[in-house]
Amino acid sequence: MTSSLLATTGTVMAEPEPISLDWSKTALLIIDMQRDFMEPGGFGETLGNDVSQLARAVQPIANLLTAARNAGMLVIHTREGHKPDLSDAPPAKVERGAPSLRIGDPGPMGRILIRGEPGHDIIPELYPVAGEVVIDKPGKGAFYATELGDVLKQHAIANLLVCGVTTEVCVNTTVREANDRGYRCVVISDGCASYFPEFHEMGLRMIKAQGGIFGWVADSTAVLAAMSLETLNA
């Protein structure tokens, strides 16, 4: 059952300063919480990463996802991956580095980072429900070669609550793209994660630096508190 939250405006205690959000113009954007990045045998592990580092973001995102669903907020999930024929995967990306398996190679969860394969899909804990938007993207940013911009315009969205993985790559790239398009982004600090904790910290610092040059940073409890307060007062 949907609450009356979307008729209200709430203030999130964020850095570098609190931000007031019109919930009716706010969407929850969950970046790339896919098995290929989160689980052993996927693309993240083929690069030599400890995928367990990303697990810490799951519960904070799940809490926000529940609140967003209860409030009737627009929820958008993204998945990075490529067409089976790799026509949208630049050779420079496929050939980069020395992973144990490259994009398109067979792996324990199907072909690595290929749309339609089990590894490309979103983890069960955060799986989309009917009516939620799923954006398949071929790059790091969620706006590049996708319909995300059209979806946000269709729903008159001005603010984005951004979370997912990894902080310094797909989250940061998407926030920078969104900032250039005029969206106000609140990045959920405990709802993001990196294979490298120091990159996570620096990624957040870059976003909120210089008066919030790319956006605001807040933890999930601050956002949930703002939503709960407004629900109680509505």
C-alpha cells in the first residue's frame, strides 16, 4: 500500500549540507547490483577482486528499496552488459587488462557480462518487481546509449537517490553524467561499495567536495529518517 510520502518534501541530513527533496520528483537509482559483480565466478572476480567487499551495500540498499516501494517512488535498476554478438562492446574494453575470463567468455554463471545470462542479472535480494524500470547499459555511465534520460523526463524527476557498485566507477560516472544534465544527486554512502575501500572513500569525497560539486552524500539512515518523518507528519 502506497503512503502519502510523495505529496511531501523532506530534508535529508547530507554532506556538504542538508538538502530538501520533493519526493514526488525523486527516484531511487540502483546501479549494477548484478551477480557478475557481486558473486564468485563473475566478472568482478575474474579481474582479481575480492567480491565480498561489495556485500556491505546490500542491506542498506534493501532498506531504501523497501521504503521507496512503500512510498510509491520511481525505482530504477541498471545492469552493465553487452549484446551476445559483442557489437556494443568496444575492443578496447574487451581486451583491457589481464582477467582470467574476458567479456563474452563462458563462465560459471554463463557468458561473462552478456545480457540474458544468469551472471548479468540482479542479485535476488534486490530483484526488481513488476513496474520497476530496468536499464541495460553498455558502459559505465547509466545515461550513455540508454533510455534513462527519457524515463526521468517522462516521470518529471529532478532528484536521484543513487546507490550501487562500484563507488568510483559506475556510480561516480553516472552521478557526473546526471549532474551535467541538471539532476540533483544524493549518493548513499553505505549503499555504495568498492572492491577497494580506499577508492570508495575517495569516490564519495570527490562527489561532495567544493560545496557538492557533483552532488550530496548521506547514509541510508539519514534518508530513511527524512522519509519516515515526512510520512508521520503527512
